[in-house]
Amino acid sequence: MPRPSPAVGSPRAPSRTPRTVSVSVSSPAAASRAAAAAAPTQAELLDFARRTAADAALIASLPLDPEGRTWVRLAGPGGSEAWLIGWPPGTGTGWHDHAESVGAFVTAAGELKENSLAARLPTDGWKTLELADDVDRERRLPAGRGRAFGRHHVHEVLNESPDRHAVSVHAYYPPLPQIRRYSRGGQTLRLEQVERPEDWQ
């Protein structure tokens, strides 16, 4: 049987029903683990690059310059840094790495060539390294093909076509803290420059 309502204007006794309150305590380590769990994987970056490279309208919207590379920043998955890049005939990046970032790229138009090193280099404390004879790798990436890579991946990317632009999609996580640029003579790799985001954005 329902209880009668109190009369209008009459005071109501305060409720003494206990309540449960949810409290979340987060340590810096827990926050770091949560961020790592939300970070996109190399496979997710590659999937994003593939889907984006298949967007014909987006690819066609990139302004192309016959003299130099062009780029547009994109919204990448999970806080990643992503770029749409146009490559005039005969251009390339030179040897470089992406420091602590993992990444992926896919050719959207034309063909790119990637030369890479199958060796993990020391991250700091050197200016010149002698490379072993068997560390060089070459990969051709026509439209629709790409690859993912881990931290400290050293490579150069080239458009070797004499007359055709290439376009590609790149994604990195975490967003690039720096790019180390190298020169190469034979089996000698020399650190030449360290670029920070303000140098390319």
C-alpha cells in the first residue's frame, strides 16, 4: 500500500539512506598504462593509411608542385600524426628515422621506393657508424601498397619516376618528437642533423 504524501508545506525528514560514491584513484603509472592501451598499433596505423590512400577525392585535393614535395596534415587515429604527401618526379627524403615513433605509410598514386636498414642503431652517443654488408633492404611500393615500421627505423623514401608524381599517406605515433637525418657514403652512416616539429610544421 502506498504511503501518503506529506502535506504541502510540511517539513520532510532528511534522508539517512547511505549512498555509494564511485571514486577513481589514478596513479601516474596507471595513467601511462591507460594511454599506452589507447595508443594505435602499427597495424592500426597501416589500416588508417590504406583507407585514406583509397580516398580518391582526398588524394586529388593535394596540390602538387613540380619543384618540391607538398604536404597536408591529416587527423590520424588515436592522437597520431598523419600526413598526405606529394612527391614530384626524382625527389626523396634522404636517410632519416622517426626516433621513438612507430609508423606506417601507403602509396596512394604512382610508385615509391624505400631503402631501409635491417639493423637497430644506437639511439644516442654517436656521429658515425660503419654498417655491415648485409643490412640493406629495398622495397618497391606501387599504389595501394605500404608498410608499417617500429621505433628507430632508418630509411629513405624515393619517387624514382622521371615524369610522374607519387602521393602517399603517412601516420606516426606518438606524434614525431624529432627526425634524425643522416648522410650515407658506402657503408658509412653519419648523423647530420636533428629536426624538431617546429622545423617542418
